[in-house]
Amino acid sequence: MKLNLYNFLLFLLFINSVFSWKKDEFRNCNQTPFCKRARSRKPGACSLIATDVSIFDGDLIAKLVPNDKVQENIHNQENPIVKPLVLTISAYQDGVLRLKIDEDQSLSPRKKRFQVPDVIVPEFLNKKLWLQKLKTEKSEDGLGILSVVYLSDGYEGVIRHDPFEVFARETGKNGKRVLSLNSNGLFDFEQLREKKGEHENWEERFRSHTDTRPYGPQSISFDVSFYDADFVFGIPEHATSLALKPTRGPGVEDSEPYRLFNLDVFEYIADSPFGLYGSIPFYDFPREVTRELWVFLVECC
């Protein structure tokens, strides 16, 4: 009798956990345009190349512009005008590398993209390393140009010009890569725009919520590669394993991406990439020097 009662209580607990999850109140990736666009991008889709690479005020600076093929089609009605982006790489003590990409403010845009304030505590600014000598060399395949600058502690920062890529590697001949940005060509930066007519409607609606998006879609997507990693962990809080499971690939085609979304819910399902109470965009993997922190408004990854 006690065993039957125990099983019955477990059954009630299971039923409650299933029915307490209000799935319809939250958008999935297919219902979220920016997520659907990002997940449908194919490797190599990024058309940007790096130009005007230089060192300024102790930072490595470059402009990101469309390649020649895109420039030829820039007036195509389906393609919005793509303005140059500015990439800035700053190095700090303790192996910290900061990368920023933003629209070129020298073009005097009418509207500036929001930047998260208070990213770096004031005392950390004193740990900035002033990058010095910039050198140029051929890429590993001999087909591209690399701009290379020494960082610290035996590591270099590298910008590949065409196709655009940023990576950190060990110094020396055939230095091993540590991490890279855009090695799969998935970077995409949706720029601020202004409506050209009433036919352009950027509003998004879900249930009772409306996002007017007066300056158009503004999502940012990219790929980051960690080398010599068997698994990565981080981006809490999620009710899933510490070692993050793949959300794409064989057997997980229908999976949702890990969602970074600040909300206070007590209703959730176990072993799910859905966000819980907090959003901490930080992850790393078991290697002495490599981890990553994102700082921008983000809903999923």
C-alpha cells in the first residue's frame, strides 16, 4: 500500500511539472524572426572583408566592408545599404582580449545603437596593454593576408582580411589557434535603417506584445570556435547539464537554441535550453587561457 501511494505521489508530481509549463506563452525560434534568420544562415554566408587595419590609441582597428561581389549588387532592392563597420581589439593584462564591432560613427548616423554601459570597472582600465608593432603575413593556405599583433604572454591577435576572421594563436612558427571569430563565416550585423515608405513594415507581434522596431531589425549573430575543446560549459541559468549539449546537428535538428532571457519563472521543464531566472552570457572550456563573455542585448544563442 505504501509503495502504491509513493508511486501515485510521483505520478502527481510528474503531471504537475508537465502542466505547469506554459509553452504557448513563449516564442520558439521559428516564431522569432531574428533567431530563425540566424539559424538558417549557411557557413560562409558572411560577405565582409577587413580593410584599413592599423593600430590607433593602443588598439587594433579595422573597417569591415562588403566584398566586391556584394558591392556590385548593393543597389538591389532586396539588399539594404551596408555601411562600414568598425572593429576594435583591445588587450589587457591577465590574458583578456576585448573585441568590439559597431557601425562607423564617423558617418554621423541619426540614430546610434545602444551600448551596454559599465562593462569595465574603472580600475581595470589601468591594466590595458598598448599594442605596438603590426606586421603582415600570408595566411596558412597562402591565399589571404593576415595582420598580426603581439598581445602578451606568448599570444598573438590576428585579423584575416578576406574572408574576414579574427583569431588568437600562440606565437612562433605554426602557432596553434586558441579561439576564433567568424572562422565559419556566420557573422551578421543587421544595421540601423530608416523606412523609405509605408510599404516597409518592421513590426513584430506575439500574443499581446508588439515590437515596432522603428529602425528595423538589429540582431547580431556570429560563430566562435574554441580549439582543442571536447566540451564547453557556462551561460547559466538553464535546467540542463553543466557540459552544454549541441543544439544543432545529427539527432538534434528540432532543438531550440540556448536562450539567454532574464525572467522570473518557477515553471520550467528539465533538460531544456530554455532560460530561467538569470542571464549570464559567459562560457568557457577546460583550457588554461580561454573563455568568453558576451556583452550585448541578447535573447538566444
